Amino acid sequence: MTQQVQFTKAVGNADKINELLRRYGVKFGIYKNGVFNEQFFPFDPIPRVITAEDFKSMEKGLAQRVNALSEFLFDIYYEKCKSGVFKERQIIKFRFENIIHKNRRWNLLSDSEKADYRALRDEFVRTSAEMLRKFEKSGDKRLEDEIERYLAQADSERARRE
């Protein structure tokens, strides 16, 4: 698919994408003149081109914000994730994210190795989230055991690739 076709598709789907963002409540808030205002997060299909020099000056701040958001989400989900399979999943997920965002070895990997690692992480997140949703609804001990086996297998594969 050419870049022009991809661009046209993104622009053509902007209204649909913005509707989905509104439907799922994707919002952010800002303080202006001492008043908190919440608004929907807009999707803009036209990318902002940033020079390498400008990005270099922003990179540290962006990484800091990603880490701050990760810490914020940890605080929100702490109660739910402080025991059992929920806790085990969060620990393993953190290990994946830690390599990608905080470990200097990440920069030594080839693009192919990074893509493989991200694919493994994405599959882990998808599969474990689906399993935990089912477990949360059913409380089935056999499913909990299956989740524990899957988590151990996924963590072993993660560690092997590191």
C-alpha cells in the first residue's frame, strides 16, 4: 500500500476514529485559569514532522511521561493486582515493559529482534487479558491453574529472549 493511499485512508477515517474515541471516553483534562476542563482526545490524521534535533530535545521528557503514566496506572490497579494471577500477570508485564523502556540493552537489539520481542509482548498482553477476564467472571479454579501455567510459560520465553 502506498503512503498516499495510507494517508487518504487515515484522513477518510478520521471522523470514524474520533467517534470511537468519544464512544470509549478517551479524554484528557487541563487546567486553564485555575479551572479544570475535560475534553475528548482528538485524533489528527496528519502527522507532525519533527526533526531529529527537535526530537532529541523532547525524548527525555517523553520517556519521563511514559514512566509517569505507567506509575499512575500501577497506582490505580494496585488493589486488584496485589495477589494471585492478577499480580503474577502484572509482574511479567512489567518485566516486558522494563526491557523496552528502561533497559539500555534494548538499543543494542536489531529492528527484527525488537519487532519479535514486541510481538511476544503484545501476544502475552492479549492472551493473558482475555484469560483474566474469563477468570474474573467465573472464578473457576481450573482456569486459574491454566492462567498460572500460561504466565510461567510466557515469562520463561520472555527471559530466554533477553
